Amino acid sequence: MQDFRNLAVWCRAHELTLDIYSETAAFPAREIFGVTSQMRRSAASLATNIAEGCGRGSDADFARFLQMALGSASELEYQILLASDLGYLSPASSLSLTKQVQTFKKMTAALLRKTRTPSGPSVTDS
């Protein structure tokens, strides 16, 4: 079983989650159960799915959780656009967060490809 903390993609997801929490702290209080909550849950889901996938016993399970993380990343990418259009994020913050999500998606897709190849990294490696 692999320690998720050793994966660069998990570190990237964790940093992005912290950035999302920081940026959404200034959102209007009326959005606490709306876009603020949605963005935070989507962001946390990135690292959470990777961690959970690492805790599973097979590469197929790991790949499935990587795929879920990619879905959450697309969800988050839209929520950043929505928050920007609503005026909750500055253009600079929106661009920075979007770039972080896109980098995460590329890294995750690459890891997913490696996981699905016979010679790719195994989730059961120590």
C-alpha cells in the first residue's frame, strides 16, 4: 500500500484545497451553504479520493478513485468560473485557481494512464 502523502498529485490537490478554503473565506455569508460549501467540498474531494484510492488493495480501485478525483476537478473548475462571474473571486484569483485545477487534472490523468498500464506504479507498492 502506498502512502498518499508521497504522491506529487496528492500534494498538489492538498495545496489547491488550502487555497480554495482561503479564497472562499471572503465570500458573502449568504453563500456559506451555496457556492462556498460546494467549492470546498469539491476541492477536498480531490485529495480525499486519492488518499482513499491509495488505501484500496488494487490498481483498478486506485484508478477508479483517480477518475472520481478528475470528475471533482471538473466540478471545481466550473465552480471557480461561477464564483468569478458572481464577483466573488478577482480575475487574478480565478485565473490562478483555474490553472491549479488544470495542472492537477493533467497530473492525475498521467497517473491514471500509468496505473492502467501493466508496468505502471502499483498502489500496493510500499
